[in-house]
Amino acid sequence: MSVSQLRCTDCHTSYALEERYACGKCGGILDVSYDYRESREQSRRELRQEPSLSIWKYASLLPLVDPGCAVTLYEGGTPLICCDTLSAYWDIPNLYVKDESRNPSGAFKDRAIAAAISKAKEFGNNTVVTASSGNAAASLAAYAAKAKIRSYVFIPEHTPAEKVKQAYMHGCTLIKVQGHYSNAYTMARKASASFRWMNITTTFINPYALEGDKTIAYELFFQFDGSVPDWIFVPTGAGPLLAGIHKGFRELRELGMISSVPPKMAAVQAEGCAPIVRAYESGDEHVIAWESPSTIASAIADPLVGYERDGDMVLKIVRKTGGLAVSVSDKEITVSIRALAEQEGIYAEPAAAAPLAAVKKCRDQGSIQDHERVVCIVTGHGLKDSRSLGGRMDIPIIEPTDEALEKLLS
Ligand SMILES: *Cc1c(COP(=O)(O)O)cnc(C)c1O
Ligand SMILES: [Zn+2]
């Protein structure tokens, strides 16, 4: 480190790197100053490194023929966070979070949308449509704006307000559909067929979207120093995220990058909408649509009405990898949101905290061994759906005086 001192921007007095908020002489603003000569070569090397954001650094493994059509807002390149505090607290020795809330629109959907909308551009299709529980809406709207493509988005009527506002700001055409997500799905499908808009709904319907999701596996491979974690817990609606991650690991094997088997894939659903878990638990090969979804995890409240085969696909992967499908209650999800926020500094939306709740449950039931490395995919940011907070904030308000502060803290 070539950082040397604090310097007043006004009178140029220098100080050591201490806890100091203003110049002791003149009250001026302090600036951290470096010895640039000392670290010249290292700094130049660092600055020349390619910023590693954007899924397009894996262009040879993505389905675009013309690289000039790639649309990016610098999605991907998200951190893998080792959760030491939670590990100790919940007795899960090797626990990691892949923090997908760091994506441009605050959710992993940016990977899928970047891949799919680039394909739309390549096809010369200047209008796209999606059904969304909110995150794909916000993501598609942003990427469509960037790509100068018209976008129509069908959302369930009770989509979280933050996600709706986000999509709205990017200027897409939003249409609310009564009832649950599958109704919005049906409308997007109809609109796509009637008007020849490219359907980039992030179920399995658009084959390109999943290609973006799989880049999570490449990043994990890199982040685990060329090895493979044992478990990946994925919040699951229709399942392309889970299938995409699995595909990425299969490709790494195909390319001779890994010799081990792909990780065990765990599909996590909410108790109030768990068609895949229900089929898994009863040993069925086929998923039956869920009757009436009810959960705070709106991003995974997908009843799969009319596309139950999406669920079958997830079941197959889960079983083939020796993984599992597990559901968690809204209460367990709320506890996990708190734990992630208070102990790890990560603010997740309800669906994104479901994997942690599931890991705890599976650990308690003995399905996760001490030595196994477990990754939770935190799929979306807490700011996107603050309903889980309820009305439970207790924050004092005081007069701006010494007495008021003393009284409060005594
Ligand atoms: C879309 C979404 C999921 C589920 O993804 P699928 O690929 O449909 O299974 C999980 N979490 C969040 C926050 C999402 O937006
Ligand atoms: Zn077929």
C-alpha cells in the first residue's frame, strides 16, 4: 500500500492515517494522499486489468452469432461471500452466499435478460414481451431501454410496488393481469404469438435466457479456485436458474476443466407454492400445478399452470445430482432475511433468503455434512420488496440537543 498520509486540501498540513475528520489547524477537508512513485508498477498493472463484469466475457459459450449484438449493463461478476458469522451461529461449517443482488437491476435476472435480448436484437426483432413476478420486468425494461427495443411486460396484479416502479421508470409498457403468475405467463404467450414479439419470459420457454443463468457456474468454478462446491441451494419458480447453473457445471466437465461430478442441486420453494417439492416428496416424475399460491416470496410463487413440464425438468436434475427439493415457511424466510442482514450485511428479498432457510432445515435434518461446501444463491435485493419488514421498525426521533441525546441514551 502506497497510501501515506492525510493532507488538508486547504492549508496542506499533513497527518498520519488516523481517525480525524477535519484539519486541526484550519478545519479544512482532509484528503488521503498516496506515494505514486513507490507503487507505480503495481498500480499500472492493476489499472490495466480488464474489469471482469458482464457475462459476455464468456462469449464463446453464449448463443450469439454476431458479437456486435451483445447488450450489456455489466451484469454478472458477483461476489462469493463466506458467511463466517452465520456458519458459527447455525452450525453450518462451510456456508457461502453468491450475491446476485449486485446485478445492475438488483437481481440475477439480468444475466438471463442480457442473453435473451441480445438474441432478439440479432434476430432483428424490435419488440419483446415477458411475463414477470417483478424482477424480470425491471430487468427487461432496463435492457430494452439500453438496446432501444420496445418491451411489453405482463405482471400479476399484486407484484411488489418497488419492482413495478423500477420497470415503469425504464419506460416499458406494463400490463397487470388478475390472479397469479401463470395468468401473466399465458397472456405473454398469447401476445407473442399474436403480434410476433419475441417472448423472453424467464421460464424454460425461451432457450436463450437460461444461457445467461449458466454463467453463475463459471464464476463459482473460478471463485472456488477451480473446484466445485458440494451443494447449491437455489430459490426455484419454474427452474431455469437451477437448470442453468447445473448446465454450466456440466459444460465445465465437458471442457475438461473439472473432473468431479456437478454439485448437488437443491430446489427451494415456499410452502405456500411448492409444486416441485410436492412431486419430489411423493416420488412422482411429473409435477402437478399448484392450486392457489400464497407466500411472501412472490418471486418464486409460480404455480406452473400450463407448463408443468418445467417442474419435471427441475425434478430430474435434482434427482440426478443427488440433490433435493425442500420448502420453507414464510416465517423461516423472514428469520433468514434478518439473519443475513444482521449477521452478514446482506439484504435479500424474501425469495432470495429462502435458500438460507432451506440450508438450515437440511442441516438440522442431517442432509448436509460438516465438510460439505454449501452455496446459497441470493437472487434479489431486499430493497425490491420491503413488505417482509411489516410495520416493525422502532426508531426514536429526538430534538437536536445534547440533553435529548443524553436522555435517550441513559
Ligand atoms: C425469478 C426469480 C427466482 C426463480 O427463478 P426461476 O429461474 O424461475 O426458478 C428466484 N428468486 C428471484 C429473486 C427471482 O426473481
Ligand atoms: Zn422435444
